[in-house]
Amino acid sequence: MGHIISKKIDGSTYYYYVESKSINGKPRNVNQTYLGTAAKILEKANKRANGPNNSLQNLALYSVEYDYGMVTLLHDLAKRLNLVGLIDSFVPQRRQGASVGTYILTAAINMVVAPTSTSELEDWCQKTYLPCLTDLKATDFTAQNFWNKAKKIDEETLEAIEDEITSKILRFYNNIDVSNIIYDATNLFTYIDPKPESDLTKRGPYKSKRNDLRLDGLSLMVSPDYSIPLIHENYPGNMNDAKGFVYMVERLKYRFKALTGGKDTSVTMVFDPGSDSEENIKTLISGDNPFHYVGGLKKGQAPELWAIPKEDYLPLQGAGFAGQSAYRLMIEVFGHRATGLIVHNPKLEAGQLQGIRHNINKTRIKLTELHERLMKRARGETVKGKKPTIDSLNKSVDDILKIKYMKDIFECDIFEKDNNIYLNFCASDSALERIRHDILGKTVFFTDRADFSNEEIIGVYRSARPIERAFRQMKDTKRLTTGPMFHWTDQMVKIHLFTCVLAYRMGCLLVKELTEQGLPISINELIEKMSEVKKIETFFGDPDNPKKVQTYTLGSEFAQQALSLYQLPQKYF
């Protein structure tokens, strides 16, 4: 039986709803619910009596939004691979706060979704579903906490962790091709203070012209399917590609052999012409764990192939080779006999021809402007400035014609008459046709894989293209970025790049999984679509003691399919 009772506490009266039962013949209160003061009870009664104020809309107070979709998808992948446990197994620690593996994984997820510095990691975490996924507070992820834990990982341990992660991935998926591996290297600029000594970050040439900054070298070995990073290495940023190749290949060969358990594996490494040299080829094919290779050659490195008339090429067969032809020949290159292959691709030729014609128009405009200036001076319309000479005009024309093929296409006549300098020019259609027939659309490869068909050689080399996209992606400033780096020690740089490569590796694995489940997508599209899915906490009722309802936004059709495929709401909501 229920009834209301009152209690006087510190001079104020409070009311309670109580239920009583007869126990051993005596009435006893068995349930008691606090109702509040008389004024509070009246306020609640008025709210219930007032119809419009009792609507769902009026009961809603506010909502809080958290990043959910991509964050949870990455966390789910890491959980399936046991990445945190794997990392922690190499770094024993006291049970206090987040583990090293949790910090590294959190930083990697941050690199994928919304890259920040470690000093901003705490603020970012507060806006995501990660605290719920990890049962940790966002305040645990301060920069100081991160580096206190991460610094426990030395260089050898980082390498061992990556090798174990790759080994786990190869076992887990069991269908990643490691018979043809792609190699490339790049350099990354840093904002490291120039004063401290560093074996890793050095000044050197950088394509963005930031030669005033220290550089760090990064090399990757990736799988040809989905460009999944297998192994990465850091090297001094002032080491050129060819020199770095020897150093890196020796390291990578050793690690790859350990990765495969010492088994004899037939591995073909693919690289671009920037890594060509006699020493590099010798490094690849020598030692206890030799690698096969497929590389690209520049025009002057295989003259015998370029001398073959295009009419002698044989058509290539199979999907993706329509209209293409090739000629195969044994050649001597970099001190070794190798199979050389020159390939003509009409689509490549058309693209190159379009670029050349665009440059012809630009060059014609510049030469016309120069011709008109000379004519104005000859007519006396221009008298100021330094009078041109044959030498100065030759220099100006050379500067205009420095664009590739323009010197071959344009015929220029510079002469002096009546104490004035003149320029006549014309573009040679026959020269352009000769370039088109002899050069455009052609690519040359070389390999020690004499057992490969022409189509296999080309297919293996073209599989290297995604690694260039990988480096562009890792230099992106919006997501999956490697920099710029502000870290001040070699160890911190190595940990940072390890985390960046781990982030990219996880993104590639998700693309692989989704594509194989009939949901093909790129990494950037995946991040964009899954980041649309937010967790929403909506608060209702009494502002002093609101009730909470948790929901999530649906996002795109793709996002809904991915949520269903991985059952994320069922597992993590």
C-alpha cells in the first residue's frame, strides 16, 4: 500500500512517497521515493496539467554532438586486430591510466579523422566517442601524458611492433599479395629547432623550396593491392633517392625475411627511375635474400629499344591493354643483363600531345611579344631601356624555349639589319609529328623476371602508382597527414611517423574490407562519409536533473551500409 509522508529536516518540510508491507504482523516501509518540497510538487503538477508544455518539443532541453562513425569504425578494426594489446605486449608498464597502445591508437585515429598536434589531442577526444569506447576520460590524453608513455618505445621496439603488426595483418587477412612489393621514398619537412644535433633530420633539397628547414626521409614498402604499408623506415633527410635506396633496401630485406619467418619467398620490388643505379641493382639481387625487380628507365638509358620502329611493336593482350603495343629485347643496363620492354600507349600519347600543344601556344605568344617589342624599337616607337644585342636576344629566346620539346619544334632566326636586331620564328609541324611518332606515349621498363610476360611486367610496374598517391595523402594537411612536424628529438619524430603510417595502414585495410564486401571507396571518401555519422545526446525534462537519450545521425546511404555491415550500433552504443 502506498501513501505520502512528510519529514522535517533543518526546519523545512520534505515529502516522500512510501510503500508499506506487513512483515511479521507489523507494518514496515519497504520503498521510499523523494518527491520534494510542497512548492516543487506543485511545480511538477502544473507542468503535467499544462498540455502544450508537456509536449516532447517543450521537454527537450539541448543536445551534444560527438564524432562517432569513423572513430568507431577505426576502433572496431583495431579491436579485431588487437592492436592495443599487441603494442602493450612490447612495453610493460604499471596499471595506471591509459596504456601505451591506447595512446598510440588514439593518436592514429586522430591522424585519420582530424589531425591535430598532441597538445590538442585532449580537446579533440572530448568531441568524440572515444572516451566511451576506451572507458577513459578525455583528460587522460594530454600531450604530457602521451609523450610520457610513448617515450618508453625505443627505435628497436618500434621496429619490432611494426613487424608484429604486419605479421598479424598477413595472418588475419590471408589474401594480401606480398609477391610483388612496391618501394618508394620521400622527404618530409619539419619545424625542428635547427640548434639541437640530429642524426635523422637534416637540411637538403625539398620540392616545396623549403630548403631552410630540416628534412626527414621516409621510405615505404607497400602491397600492390590497396597500397597497404608493410614496412617503413626513416633515414636522414639529406640522403638522395639513389643513395638512400641501398641503405633502405638492405634494412627492408632483412626485416622482410624476418617477417616471412625466414621462408624462401619470390619477391619482386618495383621502383621508379629515380632509384636506378648499378649499386642499387646489385643490392637487390645479391645476399642471402635476393629480390627480383621491375624498374623504369629514362629515355637515354636504353637507346637500342628507342631505336625500334613503332611499327615493329606487338599488340598487348588482355583487359586494360586495348590499343597498346610493346617490343621486348635483352639489354645491358647498369652492369647487368636484363629484359627490356618498350611500351606504346595511345592514351598516354594523346595526353602528352595535348600538353605539348598547350605549351606551343604559350611559347608562340611569348615569342610574338618579343618580336613585337623588337619591331617597336626598330620603328623608333621604343627608345628607352637597354638596346638588345644578338647575345641578349639569344638568351631571351633560350629562356622561352626551355620548356620540353620547344627547342625542337620552334625554328628561330635572329639577325641584325640596319643596326637593329630582329627575330623571326615558326613552329615546325614536321618536328612535332616526329616527336609524336618517335617519343610520345612510350615507356621503358627493365627487369630480371625473364619469366614474366609483357603484360605481367607492365602490370607489376603500374601497380606502383598507388604509392605516389599514398605519399600525397600523407602530406595532406586535412587528414592522414605526416606533418609538418614540430618534434625536437629523433625518437619523437620516429614515434610520430610510426603513428602516421599506422593510421594510413588502418585506412587502407578498411578500404580493402569494404571493397571486398561490395562497397568500393577511396580513403578520403570513406573518412568524409563516415565522419557524417555523429552520436547525439539529447537532454529532456527538469534542467536540474535532466534525462538523457542517445541516438546517432544516419549519414549517407554508404554510411548506413557500413554501420550495418560492421554492426557498430549493436556493438558500441
